[in-house]
Amino acid sequence: MPGGQGVFGSLTVRENLDLAGWTHRRDPAGVAAARAEVLAMFPILNDRLDESAVNLSGGQQQMLALAMSFIMKPRILLIDELSLGLAPVIVGQMLPVIERLSKEGVTVVLVEQSVNVALTVAQRAYFLERGEIRFAGPTAELLNRPDILRSVFLSGASTSASTGDATGESTDAAARPEPSDEVVLETHDLVAGFGGIRAVDGVSLRVHAHEIVGMIGPNGAGKTTLFDLISGFTPLVQGRIDIGGRDVTSSSPPARAAVGLGRSFQDARLFPELTVRETLAVSLERWVASRSAVVAAMYLPPAFESERSIDRRVDELVELMGLGDFADRFVRELSTGTRRIVDLACLVAHRPSVILLDEPTSGLAQREVEALAPVVRRLRDEMGAALLIIEHDIPFVSSVADRLIALDQGRVITDGPPAGVLAHPTVIESYLGTSSAAIARSGQGG
């Protein structure tokens, strides 16, 4: 079960489930019973049986992949990052399914970045770092090994930020700048749909300068689609988008980037054929001093100085983000977590005034997540940027956000301080659930 890539996108949900039962085609009654069971576990799949799998959200695709595995009833099940991109309530639903498969005789090998999640289902653990096994033993003993469970990439980036605890809570509250009254991002009654489904249904929101806003909601709530609308990658049915007081509703994605919009994606959309250094250099394009083709062709002093400046900045970013061992490797060779770090470095290079982060902790090891909070604050404090963050890691997002916005079925459910939003009855029922391990993926709450 590959992380985030375990379904056939060109097939419908129904066809994916049919395909999963092929290995037991001589037992149609057993396949039908297993299928009915998984549809009861994941009712959203039952609602979208005739929808192409490619149109499902990342979390819904994970549900479908696990449902297919349940129907197949394998002897050995390899799961790559179970909680990747999933809402806490869904992770809470999936953990009992995995435990049940194990009790029924299936050997489960789980790759998981969150030790807190792994503790709930795994009795034994192996910890790998750079191709070597650093630990083998009971999973619970990992929590007592700070020499292993440490931040490899972001420790340097976070040391010069405000000190904080394991969940990213700042201990220097006085230094935390207050959001200003200046509105840097505003949406007005945004509507977008796919195949008759309104993915975004009348969303209006404001983000102020120097403000960090977290966005939470179930898988398929419309969060990433909203980011696509703001970025210009998905056409609007109706509504208006303002960035820095400018109406950019009809502007292209590059034009929106030029006025200060920065965006990260769930899948870290980088250039696979470029090295990390080359990728960072491309991300600095906004700050190239000399843009003359003639000057570049003749390699005149302005071109030379411009390249020198870019090279120096790339070196600074490599050191800041702990990418020294990967600087000359191709992006295609990097792990999911390492690509995420490169993606964040590219955002730092771009220096936008408004940053959209789509699940920045996705694919990061637990200690990297815990070290990410000071880095996010640095984006706000040192760059003066406002941030809108989609995130399923509740300890992380509640520790960095000034306020949270909860979405469900394309609409804003509630908006306010993190504690109030997380206590909202609808948020608890449709999103958080009751599994403490699924909610507390990072920090010491596991």
C-alpha cells in the first residue's frame, strides 16, 4: 500500500474495489461481505462509488487503498505512511482495521513518521536513518531515545528562532508580533465544483498581515481546492480574490506569485531532473538582479555579479535547512520528507508576503514536525509574511496558529482561536474523532 499512490486513478471507486476482489473471485460471497464491511467503515467511499479515484482527495485515496487491502486479505501487508494526509477521525477509524487484520493472521509492516501513531499498533520497531538500522526493539523504547528521535534537517533552522517546547509552543510570547489590521488576502463568496459536486461553496475569509491562520477539516472538505482557487490553478464559478488589496481573480498563477503569493503543494512539486542547488536557484528567480539576455550571453559584470549573489543565497539556504548532504543530488532521488524540506527552502527563497502551506508536516518524521514550528514562525517574523496553513497535525497547527478556520463540505463551519474551534461539536464529530493517538501525532501527547 504505497503512501498516497495506492489506487488506480483512471478507474472509479467501484472498479477499484472490484479489482481488489479479483484474487478471491471464486468466493464472491466473501468478497461481497468484505466490500460491504469496508463501505460501512468508510461511508464517504460509498457516496462516491461511481467517481473516478483521481478525483478523490488524498485522504480518500488512502481510505480506498486500505479498503482494497482489506478485501484482498493478503498474508503480508506493507503500508507506507498510514497517516499521510489523513484527518484524525479517519486515522482513528483505520487503526482498528489494521489491528483487526493483524489479529486475523495478516503480518503488517508499517512505515510511519509519527511515533505516537505507531505506538498504538506496532509492538516492535526498526528505526532507519540514511539506509542504516539505528534501533531495533520494542516501539515504546523509542520514546526514550532522544539520540535517535531528533530533528536531522530543521534543528539548525529552528535554533535561531524563539525557543519552544516539543510541540512548538513558544516560550517568548512577548516577542510574538500581533497580527495587524492590514488585510493581505481576502476571498469573497468563492464557489467551485467538479462533476456536479460543490467542492467550495461560498467561502469568504480574511488573512491579516503577520497572521498565521490554520485551516482544518475532513478529507474532501475543499481545503486544497480553495488553495487552488487562490493560486489560480482552478477556475472560479463565482467569487473574487484580493491579494494585498489587488483584485487577482482573473490573474494567472505567475502573476499572483509576482505580487507576493507563495504556495506549497501536498506532493512538493519540484523539478525531478534538477539538483537541490539548481532547484533553489530557480526559486530565487524573483530576485535576479540582471534580466538582460544580451548581458547574460556576453557574460558581462552585471550577469556575473547576479549569479554570484544567487550562489551565495543558495549556500545560505542549504545551510539553514540542513540540506548539505543532499545539495548536489537530484530531486527525484530524495525521500518524501527531504523533498518537503527542499519545498520549504524554495518558499523561503521566494520571500512572498502571503504563504499558502498545504500540509507542511506531510512526510516529515515526528521530531522534524516538532522542529518545524519555530521555522514557520520565522517565515512570519523575519519575512513579515502572513501564512494560511492546511494541516492535520493538531498539536502542530494549534501551536503556531493565531486562529483556526474549520471547513466541511466546502463551507466554513467555524472560525476563531484554536481552543474554541477544536472544542466545536461539529469539528469534533466530523474531523477530530476520539482517538488521542490520531489527534496527537507530534509532541508528547502520544
